[in-house]
Amino acid sequence: MKRIPVLLIFLMLFIASENVKANEILLHIENNLLARGDKSEETEIKVILDANPVSFSAPPIITNSTSLVQFRPIFERLGLQIRWDEQNQIIIGQKEGTQIQLQIGNPDAIVNGKAVVLPVPPTIVDGNTFIPIRFISESVDAKVEWDEKSRTVIIESKRQYASKDGKFHFTAYGLWKNIADITKSVDTGQMDVSGAQLAIRYFKYTVLLIYSDPKTADSLKNLKLAEYLEHVKKGRNIAKKEIIEEKQTKILGFDAIQIKYVNRNDWDKRIDTLLVFESNSHFYTILNSSYEDTYQSSSKQFQELLDSMTFRET
């Protein structure tokens, strides 16, 4: 009778040991798959340039915490013309104002004649040439961010913009679209952009507008800046209860007034920042409008844009 419990104990120990072995085997297989990169869905790296994905025939890789991608697709998307020196294994990318030179296996690159040390040298994997993506993007003055959650490299290229009258010039990053000829719609944030000296829209539906009003206009004669602001508020139906903030400031060397207010004219709530200033001959309005959920990033972007802006009244 005592033999049965003993057999049961041995059987239970055997099963337990086999389960441990099974778990060890599974763990070993999983680690090997991860090391070989077979868990592609979890380790895949994506690259987005100006809101559009960049396609590669070989997936991006990470080496020593540095993202590397095939050089040709990213060079072409960034507008770089390519030259390849097979004998010396040198890559040259060139566009107006920029020349980049890299050599396979060499951590020293040359950008516009100046030496730059790379975090990881260009390398060849399975016949594909990989280069550090941050280095290349920043060499052409693009912005680069890494989104850990989605494992995405986000690149925004740099472009120059000017108002129709040529008075305003500034730099903006990312995908902006000219909406000056578009009628009032979701593309314009449900705002009438007719008469604007500049009307552009970011891909996340942030809208930037610049207006110019001559002081000789009958409705504007003898107005002071604060009175002009009231004129703008009335024209845009900005109710007092919707104003979040109003303050004196400076812009482009001029005294200005800035208001921040809730805009409920679109399908979803917007937060607008509006600036007015005056020269000897004109009043000017600069308006940045974004949906509430993108307001924080849009405000930062707007300030960077203003910091780059120049104004010249001819």
C-alpha cells in the first residue's frame, strides 16, 4: 500500500522536471529567435519622412543604440544626388549647399569639407549598405526624433517660406501645404483664407496665416494697435469669453499684442494664437491655429517658426 504514494511522488517530480526542461527549451528558442531578429513584428523599425513612410528593401537595424538604414532610399528622399566610388567604397551625397562623404567601415565622415565622427561606421550587410540615419538627416538640416513606443524614426525636412508680398521669410520643418487657393473647408480649419499674404497647413491640420492691412483703408484710418486688434476680433467673431490670454509682447522688433483663444468654428475645438503689430504703413496679423490635442506641440513649432522669421518692408 505504501508503494503507491511513493510512485506518485516520483511521477510528480518527473513531470515537474520535464516542465522545467520544456520551459528552458522554449526560453532558449525564444532568445535565439530574438538574437537572429526573427521576431520581426516586435523589432521592426519604421522611418517616416515628412509624414510619409520611407520604403527599404532591407529593414533598418540598430547597432550600438544607433539606427542604420539603406543609404540609397534615404539619400534619394532627402534630395541628395548619389555617387559611388566602388574602388575606395566611398559614398558621396550632394545637393545645393550640402556635400556628404562616407566610406564603408570608416567612422570619419566629411560634411561640407569638415570632418565628423560617426557613432557607427557605414557597413555592408547581406550586400546592402547601411548608414546612420540621424547623421544623414541632420547633415541636411532636417529634424530627427525617435519614437520608442512605435519604434519609428521621424524625420522632418527643412524648407524656406515667404509671404506673397515678400515681406516675411521663415524656416519651417515637416510637411506643409499651400492652402491659399483653397476655399473655406476642413483643409483651412474652416477659416476664410482669401486675402492672406501666406496660408499654409501642417499635415496635422495646424494652419498658419499672415495678413497685411494698409492703414490707408477707410476702416483703419487713425486706429491704434489695440483698436486694430478689436477690429480683427470682430471680423473673426472672437468672443470675450473664449479668450484665454491677452498680453503685450514684441515680434520682429515691433511692439505687438498677442491673444490666445478657443476657436469653435471647426468640427473640433481649436486653440488659436493671434499676433498683431504695426509698421508706419500697415497693420499685420499672424495667426497659428491648431486642434486642442496638438496644441502643445503646435505652440512649440510656432515659436520656432517665429524665431526664424525675418521681416522687411520695402
